[in-house]
Amino acid sequence: MLGAVATGVASRGVVPIENSIEGPVGVTLDLLAWEYDLCIEGEIILRVRHNLLVNRGVSLNEIREVYSHPQSLAQCRGFLEKLGVSTHSTPSTAAAARTIMGRRECAAIGTRRAADIYGLEVIAENIQDFDPNFTRFIVLSEGDHEPTGRDKTSIVFSLSEDKPGGLHEILGFFADAGVNLTKIESRPSKRGLGKYIFFVDFQGHRKDPHVMDILRSISDRTPFFKILGSYPEMTDY
Amino acid sequence: MLGAVATGVASRGVVPIENSIEGPVGVTLDLLAWEYDLCIEGEIILRVRHNLLVNRGVSLNEIREVYSHPQSLAQCRGFLEKLGVSTHSTPSTAAAARTIMGRRECAAIGTRRAADIYGLEVIAENIQDFDPNFTRFIVLSEGDHEPTGRDKTSIVFSLSEDKPGGLHEILGFFADAGVNLTKIESRPSKRGLGKYIFFVDFQGHRKDPHVMDILRSISDRTPFFKILGSYPEMTDY
């Protein structure tokens, strides 16, 4: 899907990047860092409610297997453990609903809308382990967003060596300028245990003069550095 | 399994905590932070090689579905995408091998030993997306390890508020003492997007005087703070 944006077939792509229960979406972070030169143009934060879908007339104790997207399964881990079922991953929650049609020992985690479409019923609602449950999506495009005054910027970088204080030095540029970090996420660099890249989101636009100073300082001290984009911060959700 | 250690049924438990391709094992981190008061007594780092197992005589282009543990599926994502198959998660790679017995359109990601046990054959080896691929396990017990002089300590903490520089201040205690961090991992606190807890591993034992000073400083400034244990660092792998 990101490939379609990168090659110009689609003008924008929307992908999940983190969830308030399960954390980062690894595949999105890896694609942003290594595969595509796309910009984050915006963010969308949605409240997620998971439901357990079954074929009509099935009761909870008949269920042996549950199908869903791996993130949904992870967000409902506690509920599924209590149910004592085996789990199977599908590419989407819609695919899970389709998969269980006519299979009375199977359930799917999905939306009420999927239940309607595939003739299923909701046997349990709001089954996620913590509530409220939010997923943050990013909007990817060929360029990022002009400054609005309420912006955020996303960057990714690696540290130059295993010397004490590398990350501390980088974070110091933000602290000294009084800039608030809204996210910090480490991710394996794939080059061995203990080698990380860092995703940082912070308040401000890459065209703000004090942000430009910070970005220049980081760029000077890191072997790998990429500005993923500046975009309006979504605070009303 | 960790429950068996916590209740004294088992004296030790070994669980995966991170992988050099796929990153943190979320469920382990969550259990360490929130569920159990167990100590890390040691670490074990193993090189992981994944193989694609099929029923005898099956060729690659007959395969439609692949079963394995979610971490194994994630570590072989690129290979599986090229193969164009659907994926299904199982509780272990051994369970995946058992699941596909007699199902010629199905393959499992697993070990050569599982192939032997279940009468399968290895059709492709070393199919992980990056090589070498390491998984780090921790040994959990009721107490941690006495100092050996080549130790590491693991802690977890949250920050007191969304003020600029909170993490920077904490990392400063390590930087000022010249103590090297070997891992830093953020993880959602489950209390909403942008609220994290941090797992940090560093060189030194919690009984070393300079480490005691650092731990006291962190404890004074964080609403949630837990020492997960000190244990010998494994460097020969």
C-alpha cells in the first residue's frame, strides 16, 4: 500500500503506527525508516472498540478458535486467555469475520459493521484489555504539511557508537530548547541485539527556527538521520 | 509459566524478551512491569535460524498457508510476502509443525528437529529477513544474581509528567556516571497514547555504590520505578 504512494499510483496512504495498549506497529516503523522516502502529512487518532463475533445462535462456551488481525488479538489477550481458545491471525478483522462464516466453533474479533455484512452477531462487546483504547494512524504523502502553529515533527535516527550518553546528548537538544517530546520509541536496527534506531515525535514544525537548530545538531551527530515530516497535532480525540 | 515461578511451583522460568529483527516481546515486558514481582537472574542469547517445513514431496509453489508463532512469522515477513501466502499464528513453532501434518497446501516455520519429529521436510532454510538473528531470553527467579564484576541491571520506570526533559534528566544520571546503557525500550503504559513506561538495561550491579546512587536518584523522581534485577552480562554469543 505504501508502495502505491511511493510510485505515485495513490496520492496518500493511511497506516497504523501505534496503539495505546499494544504499542508500536513494527512493520510501519521499519518501512518508514528503511524502505520508503515518504512524508508524514497528518495523523488520525481513532478510538478502537473490539467485539467478539460469532455465527447466529452460538454461545460463548462453544467457541474453540478465535480469528483476527494480530494487533486485535494482542489488544484482547486477557479476554482470550480467560476464554481458553486458540488464536489465528488474518490480514484484517474483515477477513476474520469472513473466515468464520458457517463455522460454529470459531469466533472473530471485529467491528459491528463486519457482523452486519457477514451475517454474524456480536456476542461480547468492548473486549479489549484496557479502555479507552486508541490507535494512531499516520497519513503519508510525497510532501509534508505547511506550518499551522500547532504542529508536530517526526524523526528517526541512530546513534554513532556505544558510548555512554549518546541518547542523553540528543535529548538534551530538546530539553535545552524547552521542546516537549510526545513519543520516543526504540526499534532494533536489525544489525544485532543492543543496536537501535530511535523514533522521536516532538512539538514544533521543522521550519520553526528553534526546531531547525535542533535538527541540525542531531544531524551533525548521528550516522543515520531522517525527518519523517511535520504535520498538525491532533489533540481532540 | 511465569505464574508457576511466582507461586513457587517452578524455581526458574525462561522467557524471550527481545529479538534482533522484531524487537521487544510485548507480553513479557508487560508481565514484568505489572503482573509479577520476579527478578531477572540471568540472560541467554541464542542465534535463531528459521526453516520452512512442508509435508514430504511438496514443492514451494503448492503452498498456500504458513503456520508459526507470531514472532517467527514477523521475523520472516519479507520471505512470506514474496511467497504470497496467508499466515496463521500458533502458540509455538512445534504446534505449527504438528498443525500442518498431512495438509499439503500448508507449511510451518520451525526447527529441523520439529521436521524430524513430525515427519516433515525442510524445503527452505535460513528464511529470516536478516542474518544473524538473535533472540535474548531472561531467566526469572525469586531473587537476582550476586555481583560478578561483569553485570547488567534492568529497571523499568515511568515519568512524572509531560514536562520537557523528563527522560533527558533520567538518562543524565547514567551519562554523568559514565554508565553505558545496553537497552532502552519504551512501552505504552496502557493509560493512553503518548504515556509510556521505559525499560532500561545498563552495565553494573545494583549493589555497586555508583549504581546505588543512580537508582536512588531515579527512584526519587519517578512515580513508578522497579528494579527488575542484576545478573551477569552474556557477551560471548
